[in-house]
Amino acid sequence: MGLNSGVLNLAVALGVGLLIGAERERRKEEGPGRSAAGIRTFAVSSLAGAVSFMIGGSILLAVVLVGVTALLGIAYWRGNQEDPGLTTEIALVLTTLLGGLAIQEPALAGGLAVTITVLLAARSALHRLVRTVLTEDELTDGLIFAASTLVILPLVPNRPIGPYDSLNPHSIWILVILIMAISAAGYIAVRTVGARFGLPIAGLASGFISSTATIGSMGERAAESGDILPAAVAGAVLSTVATIIQMAIVLAATSVTALQRLSAALVCAGLAATVYGAVFTIRALRRHTDNRGQTGHAFSLWTALVFALILAAILVLAAALKDWFGETGVTLAAALGGFADTHAAAISVASLVATGRMRADDAVIPILAGLSTNTVSKLALAAGGGRSFALRVIPGLIIVVSAAWAGALLCDSQHAYGVAVRCWP
């Protein structure tokens, strides 16, 4: 380690101690019950960790850390506070470690110091969030989501299994997590700005992740409370706007020629979804009900599991049909793939166009077939949201997919009659 590098790393270690110590100094009490560590103690401890690591490596750093911990233990037990906390003591030990880390990884040590300081400074906000803002049900949901994401997901096999090797447990469990996340996003939006504004916004945003999952989540919320029915319908239909936009993005990334050929269909579908969703958004805004104060579960684990089971059944059926009837063309493959993910089907077809193995004109029907079968999956989930929800969402979904086919057919008819018109912007 060069001299300049060593000086710089020591400066980072000093900065780490001063940063965390400044925050702790502001929290330091006055009088006999005050904390034993302030800005000077934190700065010196961080430098002690850095110097010890420079001289004796990790062994000497461990010795210094034991000494700091012993001194903290003595100061803690001699304190006269009625409710002594351990935050400052633990922060001082961690600051000593960060001082040693700054010698090897100064950028990482600095970043961790900023993170720790933010956590320490946000004490009041975090306490209020856990004690007064979050309900017991919400906290339980948060723990379930964390366990599903951080514990279960890494353990789930990431390989094809089951009939025809059609199921990937890792991908299916990601969908379960996705359903819970989308439902939680809608719940947070409702609690923040109310159902009238929150659900349409959440539906549009969540549609970029999975419009099918969003429709299922919105149906669940509509079934729980009839007052938010227009807002839930708006969120469900607006999620299809995100589907169309995302379709255009993936086509542009795969084959610009395919995007140009399908642009009329996508524009018609997008306009239909926007207008239909706007109608129910206006209805929701006119309804003078605001559920901002409602609390409960942020998501239903059972609903997420049922959705995953439905999707798994569709995947098995699609694989079986493909095995029974063989390779009957790109259209059948795209239609079968569309049951699970319309974008995956579109990418596979557009890739053929990009490599010259298919004409752009021939890609229209397979891609729209995938969009249509994906709409069938959405119709099934919309039906699970109750009669009122289904009667409002299903017509909108049918209008959107019909508009896509109408735009494509209009373009074809113009071309067939020799009309000199471009079918894309």
C-alpha cells in the first residue's frame, strides 16, 4: 500500500467516525445519564480500527475490537439511565470495524457509514412506522413477503420438472411473489392517497410487471369492498395499457420491422384501453368515498398460490397440446405461450423476423394470437373477482384485443386494395 493510498484510506476512516459520531452526538443526553460515546469517541475508534488493521491485520483489529467492547461494557453497566439502550454501543463497535474496512475497501466503508447514519437519524420515523402506522396484520404480511423472497425463493429448484418438463418451480414462485408485491403496492397506494386515486395508479404501474397478475389482485380488492369497484376496474383495465406499451418496447428491442408492421394494431389497442380505463377512473374520482383509513392485510397469500396453480395448469396443458399435435407452426406456439406471457411469445416471433426466417407481414397473426390467448387468461382471473367486477372488466379486455385485430386487419385491407398508406407512424 502506497503512502498516498494509506493517507486517503485513513481519511476515509476518520470521515466514517465523524459522520456516525456527529449523529450520535446530537442524541447524547446531558447530565449523569448521558451516553458514554460522542463524536470524538467515534472518530478515535474508527481510526483505531484503521491503524490496527494497517499494523497487524485482522488479528490486531480483533484485539482492538475486544478492547472497545470491554470498555463499552463497563460504561454501560455504570450508566444510570432508566432505560439504557444498546444502539450507541453497537454503533461504536461497528464503527471500529468500518475503520478497519476502510483500509481495504474505502468506498464500501463510506457507503455503509452513510447507511448506518441514515438508520440512526431515522429513529423517530422508524419507531412511529412500526408502533403506530403499521398494523399487526401488515407487519405479518411483511414478514411473509420477506420469507417468501429471501428464504423460500433461493431454495426452490430452478429447472424444468413435471409433465413434459413444462414447470419451472423457481419461475412459478417468482409469480407468487409478484402477486403479493402487486397487491401490496395497491394496498399502499390506497392507504396513501385513497382508493379513488391509488388503485388506478397502482394498476397502471403494476401492469408493467404483470397485467394478468394485476387484474387478479384488483379483482380480489373489488370482492373485499364494493365501494372501490370503479377504481379497481380502472386499475385492471389501465394495466393493459402497460401491456401494450411494454409490447412495443420489446418489439423495438427485437425487431423494428415487426414493430412497424404491428404499430397500427398496438396503437388501436392502446387507445381502446386508455379510453375504457379513463371512463372508470372518472367514475372512481366522482365517487365520494376514500378508504385511506382502511387497514387490513396487504395481500392474500392464498390468492397468490391459486394464481400460480392456474398458471401451472395452463403451462402443462400447453405442453401437452404441443406434444400431441407436434410442431404445427409459429402461430400455435405463440398462442400457447401467450397463455402464460404474451411478451415472451412476441419476442420469439420477432426474433424470427430479425433473423430473416419470417416476413414481418407473417408475424402479425402469431403475435396477436399470443395477445389473444393472454387475454383469455385475464378473462379467467377477472371472472374470479366477482360478478360486478367481471361484468365491467371483461368487456374492456375484449374491446382492447378486438381493437388490436381491427387495426391489423385495417392495415391489411389497405395493403390489399393497393392503398398507398403506411401502417405505422
